[in-house]
Amino acid sequence: MQGMSVGGVDPSILRELSGVYKPFIKAFKELVSNSYDADASEVSIEFRDDFSVATVTDDGSGMSPFEFRNEFTRIGGSSRKWSREKTRKGRERIGNKGIGFLALARYADRMVVESSRPHEFQTVHRIQKTPTAFDPREALGVPISPELLQPVFEFDVRKAGTNTKVRKSCIKIDWTRPKVSISDGVGAVDVEMRVDCRKLAFRATLDFDRLLKLADNADLEKLSDFTLIEVFALPRKSSRGTRISVEQLKPFVKRELRAERRKGFVRNVASRSGLEQLVWHLSRCTPIDYQKGLEACEAIASLLKDASPPTLDALQLKHGKSSETLRRPLYPFQSEAAVTHRDMVTPVEINDGGLVAKGFIAGYESVVFPAEYRGVSIRVRGVAIGDPTFLGAEFLLTGAHKAALSQITGEINVLRGLDAVDSLNPGRESFYEESVDFQILKRAFRGEGERVGGYLGKTIDAVLRRSQARSSLQNALGRAGYIRRAIDDVSAGVTHLMSSGGAPAAAIRGMLKSKISHTNGLASAKEAPFGVPPKIGSMSVQRSQRMPNAAEIDYESGIVKIDTSRPEWDNHIVLFKRRFDVIHKQGSASQSIAEVDFKDNRILVNWGHPARSQMDERGFLRTALAWVLARQAAEGDADRMMEIAITLLSFTTQPND
Amino acid sequence: MTKAITTRSLLEKHVSKRDRILLLNPPVFETRYSWRRWNQPLDLLQIGSHLKATVKCGVELFDFMLPDGKGLVEKQALTGTNKHRCVGDGSFAYSYPMWRFGKSFSDFEQWLVVRQSASKTGRPTQVWITSLCSYWFRSIHHTCNSVRNRLHDVQIVLLGNYPRMMPDHAIELSGADFIVTKGMVNPEGNGSLALYGAERPPFASLNLRSQTTVSAIQRAVEEGVHHFAFFDDDICRDNGEPLREVVEKTKGLHPHLRFHAVSGLLPERLTPQLASLFADRSFAELHFEEASAGGILEEESYRRARSLLVEAGMNVGDGDKTSGFVWIGRPGDTLEEIVRRCFVVLGSFGSLILKPFTPVPGSDIFKQHDKYLKAIQPEDLSPHMFPFAEHNNITREEYHDLYRMAAFLNEKVRNRSFDFLNGSMGARLLRNSLRREAWNLEASPLSIVD
């Protein structure tokens, strides 16, 4: 192997640029991005058992030794050339800043690259002064043996800037040294060199450990052994593509990958094993298909159908005996995800000023887990830019609106725009605020000013609307249940008194034989608002029977159905064998707390009585019922009345009271 | 107005094909419940099978006393006025914490709601509630009340021992529409467990008098039930032939098939053949009734029974498989005699179970002490309240001391001590007895038997 000079950039800058990719996964994904840009269909990642080596193999177009030197390892070299160019398969290139090869410098000691590409490499080398002699290998920039180069090398010499060829007689090439000599003094010349790479392959080793140990003022030109390369004849039956081995991964990287899943109940990705976390993050930031389940969630599936850029056919990850094909995980497609409701899905469609983006934002009735799904993932060229985000909306919101963010997830695929050099930071982890495309995206996403609107605002409103409706419904059901419990308590209290026998039982029995009405004005008071409410929140209430659940909310039509055949909506009380209607009245403070009508089997309860302010609804109802029954049964005997009332009030059917 | 009818009248005149009958085995309000593992409404199962087969009406069962996954009936402290029951005065006073054994009325209500929303049939037209003990009437009254609150216009019928033994009380205070005071559907039948639906009980109760016991066992095994309990008065009758026939005809039906003799096993009835039968591993539990006649313990019966069991190869000191009941709370009790019986039973079977006594209404003992018992509140006739405490001049505290003693004795007695007993009469008697036996006593933990 021979050294190969790289870049001409100060090593301290190289060191800084390598720090752009944090953490390990962000750096590692660059290798997959490279495979994608090379039009690979299938990419395979294999980790050695002890995680000391990671190898990425693809079936892409590969590269020649010259492309490796000029493009793979060139700082900034690819940006102008690739930023708007598509691959042969029509893919928008992911890598365009030309620092990808440095991504893993901090995480491993060494990287070995093996590849080949059947193309004709061309380059023009200008020589200012003739006559002259030069080694063609120096001009090519890649150390290659004369025996290997000679059969595949061709060149022409022209007067600089013209099509006029220099006479062949004054051009000689000595392959023993090797050297090209131009004997004519014709001024500056352009030497156009062509190499047929069809039968050439190479293996290059980048020594990151050496690179990062350099002092700030070391001259990179002197580091010819930072990258060692060996060019050799391509074996006959070898397959095309590229193989990159990242060797001697740093101890902290191995430690992270070996980390075990946290014990006990685990919900978030951060609590999973190191390898599981790597798989998850890699699945989210590489251009691969969505996981299966697309069909299961139609609301989302239809929005993503035309919104995804081309992807790899397969991304495989192997470790030990396990092997897994990676698919991009999406919260709505997880088996443990909450139900995705159509009214809580906000389609995203942006076509403004050169920015085209499509996707969705979805709200849920419960907090989204794993927490790593919260926020909206923005993908450019199929690769997520940074972590899911709310683009700063979280700093503008407070209270329930802010809390709603934990119930929101989404995905936006940028199909055009946001891919210029001035839009994304070098590590493709965030957007530049000053980018015009980014401003358009932000405006559409969360609106303008200090109030959060846009697509996110709509989703937050949907979450809160549901939350408020459910909360109001729970209040209504809870209240009805509470009232029913009070009635049951008094009914059971009467049963208890009857069972106990004696004078109180006889008094109750006597009372229940009555057919007289003892009402005194409460009957004409207006009804108090109990029973099934006409509306819950802003939704109309529809009564139903025999439903599987106590209530159902139909958010799309704005109707709440309540099963009124259930006990909580029953306002009757059974006293021994006799059944009474319990009617809630809003009487005046001067009227009695309750009245009994034994003729029509009604008990009227006065919710306007002053005692109401001293206790909750359940306590008041029990007091009212107990008082009126005790009074009727006692027939003027104060002691008897107290005895009955206290027994009824202290009797409860619930163990936790 | 509540009416008293017979079983025959109920089945012939008060039920038709169009009815939908809900059978309820109600919860129990009690201070202690000895049979938390062994409650099954055999009468409801019999009657339910009969209704389905003969009347062909709709029949469902809700068993408040169905054991949970651990094989125990649910237990919850009662609240408010029901939390404690104070019985007796002066030195005989005792405050009993009261419990609800069995599912709650909320569970029943929820079951009705689920049934109503899932079922295509209508609400029940009749609810039949059984009762095992007459002094458990309070929970029956509350069950009636709960049914009326949830199923307003349903007809309620009371069955079982409460309406039979306390008909006037049931008519006046239960709130039911009908009470059944006479007759049984099929006293020799076995009920079908199919009434339980998908939630099968962990065991099936067997009636040895029935001709269908073997087929009942076969059916139950097919349905996944492998434990069977005998509740007859005398399972060793006719020289044990009916029992032996059942065991032999069901041999090999299932490797985990087990019989539990929880009542009706009389030591004096034991024969060598029965002893061999009991020694087999298919019998998981043997609880021997007290052998006494005219108030005198038949010690010879115990010695003979133990000898037969040992000869049959049983490890009688095992304590887990064999035990003997000792009555406490009977009229005429003395503490010395109770303790003496405890030692006889312990020496014979390795473990003892104290069985509190209450007279059956209408029985000879009840009639004999009629005047004394009439002064007691009906629910205080529960055996756990020791209705004869004042009569015997033994305080309730002392009776409860006996439970602690039994718990202690059921441990390995040798090498344990009992300083916790705090000088009560029971403790003194025990110490004296043990001294006479010259046992070596050291420290031991405690547990209550029941």
C-alpha cells in the first residue's frame, strides 16, 4: 500500500469537521447515504460480535481509485458538482457537502474502503512550461504500479487552451520509471489523460487515529500516509459495489452498542439496548421503505403514498446470528400505537416558492410513546433532518396547548427545495434559519408571530377538542354515577333498617303503606339540571340503549351517544318493595329539603336548599332522602326520626367510603 | 304481599317456557366464613338443569360465591353501620368485625350491564335467590334490594334454608314476591356446571345419593373440572359401597382427578376397605366428623379409625390430608372437655378443625332451648357468634382463645411453646395437659386456623 495525499486542508479543520456528526449514529448513517447516492439497491451492515468492526456493503455503482481520491476524500469537492445533480436512477443525492468521509473519524481508528467502477476516468493536467517531464501517476493523484497502469492509460498533449495537438514525435513515455517527456518547447500544454478503470479495483485505508493526533500546525501535504491505497487488477468474478469497514471502533462506541435494555417496564427507545437504539435511529434517518402496516392506517397511508422519494430496496443489519431488514418506523403503524382518528390527522401539502412538501401531522388521545416519536420528522431526500421537531412552537405555547404536544407526531417529506447548501448544516442535522425555503416551511407548519397556527395549530386544536369532549363526558357520567350511588345508599339503608327489625323497621313499613301525598309546593318548582344533558361540550347528545360502552363520541358528526339504559341514568329508588321516582327540583331556600308523594310515588328533592352549599352532590342527596324518609316514618317522634336518619346516613354500599 | 309456596307449585304454576330466569347464589355477610373454598349452590344447579331440560325456559346463573383464580371467595370488610356486630353483654360482650364474602353488588350490576348490551334476549323475568343458612338473611335482603333497583318489574323468589326455616321472617322482611317453604327439585340429582358458562368453578359438589354421580363426574372432567367435594351427611353409608362404586368407576378418567371429603365422614363408619380407598392419592382431603353419642366422645372409634388408616398405609400424622372436627359452642360445653377432645382428635388425625355450633331451627336441640334462643337476634344465631356462650358460661373471648389454641396445636407441637396465651383458662388447661404429657416446649409463631 502506498500513501495518497488528501485535501490540502489543515488537519485541525479536519478534526473540527469530523465533530459535526454527533452522536455515532449520525456519523454512521453517512455510509448508508453514500450507498444510496451510488444507486445501490441493497445495502448490508454487519457488526462483528464484539462490535469492534462495522462493515457496510452495497451493490451500487462503486468508485474507481480516482473517484475515491477526488470525490470521496475531497473536502467540499462534491458540493458544486452534486448539489443539484441526480444519480443515474434519478435519486436526489443525499451527500453534497463533501465531508462525509470524516463522519466516523471520531468513532473509529480506521476505515477501509474497497471498491471498483467500470468507467473511463479522464483528467486534464496543465503544464505551464515545456520542455518538461512528469510522472503520470503524480498527475493522476493515485499511486498505481506501472504494470497495471500501462495497459489502461492513454493521453493526448495539446497546446494550452487549444485543440492543437503537440507532435507525437516529441512526446515519449518511459514505463520503466515511469515518466512522460515532452521535448518541444511549445509553451504551456494541456495533458489530457484517460484511464480505463474496468479492470481496476482498489483498497484504501484511512488512519483516523493518526489524523486526529496531529498538531494544529502540521502540514497535511506531508501526511502522505494518512490514507494508504492499493490499486490492483479486479478479480474476474468479483461483484460491483463498495465495501467499507469501520475498524477498531472506539471503546465508548462499543460500550453504547453493547448496552443492555433497561430492566422493567420500558417505553422509550432510549431505554432499549444499544443495538436496538441503533436500529431504530438508523431506520429513521436512512432512505428506506416504511414499515409494514401502511395499509392498516388508511388516513396516513393515503397521505404518504405520493410523498416519498425513491428508497433503497433493502437495508439489512446483521449481528451475530441475528439479521434484520430495516424499515422506517412510523408511530401510527406501531402495534402498540393509539388509534389514529381521521379528525385528528392534518394533511400537509406545501407548494410555495420552490418548496414542495407533503406529509401529515397526527394528534392522539393519549401521550405518544416511545417519546422519540413526539414531534414532526422532516425529511429531505428521504433522510430525516435532525430529530422530530415542533420548529420552536414549544417555546410559544403554555398550559394545555403545550401539553398537547406530547400527543402529536408526524412526518413531512420535502420533495423539492431545502436541499441547497445554504439550507442545511453540514451534518444535515438542522436547517439554517435564514434559508428562504425553511421560512416557508416554518410559516406553513406553525403560522407566524407568537400564536401557533398553521398545520400544527390545527392539530393541537383537534387534540384539545377531543380532550375537552372526553373530559366533559367523563364529568357527566361521573356525576350521574355519583347521584345513583347516593340513591343506592339510601335504598340499602332502608333495607338494612327493615332487616334489623324492631321499631324502626315497623315505622318504615308503616310509612310505605301510605298513599298520601305530602308535597307542599316543591312540585311546582322548576326542574334542576340532572339526568342526561342535552349537550356535552359543543356536541349534541343522543340517547341510546344497550351499547357496549357507557358512551361513544362521534367526533366527525359531533354527536355523543349515551346508553341511558344503564343504572347511572335511572332516577328511581326502591324502598323495600315500593318504587319511587326521584325528581330533582330547583326550589327556593325557604322550601323544605325534600318532599314525598306517596300517591304518585315521587320523592322531590330541593337543590335550592341552603344545606346544598355545605356538602357535595352525593352527600346532599343522601341527606335529603334520609331526612324526608326519617321524618315521614317517625310521624312526629323526634328520637325515632334521629335514629332512622342517622342509620340511613351512615349506611353506604361502597367499601372505600 | 310476599307469598309462601312449595317447589312443586313454583315449577308447575309460576314458570313457563317464555320466562327468563336468573338464579342467584347471594353473598354472605358474616364475621368468619369457614368454607371459602367450598361453596357451591347445588340446589340452584339442580333446579337450573331441571328448568332447562323440562320447562325449557331461559336460565342463567350468577354465583356471587364463585372462587377467584386462587380458589378463594372474595372478601371485603363491611362499612358504616355494618362494620361491626356487637353481641352479648358484660364479660360475654364481643365486637365482631363483619365481612362481605363473595362478589360485590357493583360486580353484579356490571354483569347485568354487560349481559344487557351483549345479549339478544331480554331482561330476566324472574330472579330466584337461594340461601344456605337462615341467619344469613341480611345479605339475602340486600340481594333482593339490589335486584329490585336494577330489574324493577322482575319477580323475586327465595329458595333454600332461610325461607324454609324462617318463613314468617322472610315473608315480613325479605321483600321477595314468593318464598319456597317446602320441597326440593331433585334431592338425588347432580346439577350441571354448564350453567356457569365459560367461567367454570374450580370444583364440583357431588351428591352420593344420586344415580347420576358417575356421569356428573365424567361431564365435569370433560369441562375441565377435576376436583370434587362430597357434602352428604354420611358418605360412608351402606358400608361405603356407593362411594367405592363412584371412585372405581371414575378411576383413570383424569390423572389429576381428586376427591375432597369435606363433610359427612364419620370415624365410626370406617372400614378396612374404605381405609384402603382413602389411602389412595385420589383422595386429597379427609375431614372426619366428631364421633360422639349423647355428648360423650367415642374415643374407641378414633383409635380404631386411626389404626385402620395406618394399616392401609396412610401417614396419618400428615395433617394436610387428614383432620378431625371438634364441636365448640354446643349447649353444655366445658372448656376442659373441649381441650380433651382436641387432643384425642389431634392424636388420631394429626390436625383438628374447630367447628362452631348453632342449632337448626326446628331441630330437637332448638326446641329444647326454645325460650333461651328466642331472646337472641336471628342473625346472632350464627355459630361464629356462639349463641350458647351465656348458657355455657364460657365467654366469647374464651371461645376465640380456643381458635388460637387450635392454630398452635396444628403446628408441630413438640419443641414449641405458647407463652402468648396470657393466662386465660384455655391456656392454663393447655399447659396442664401438656405438662402431663411432658412435652418439651420452645418458641413458636402463631396463626389462626380458619
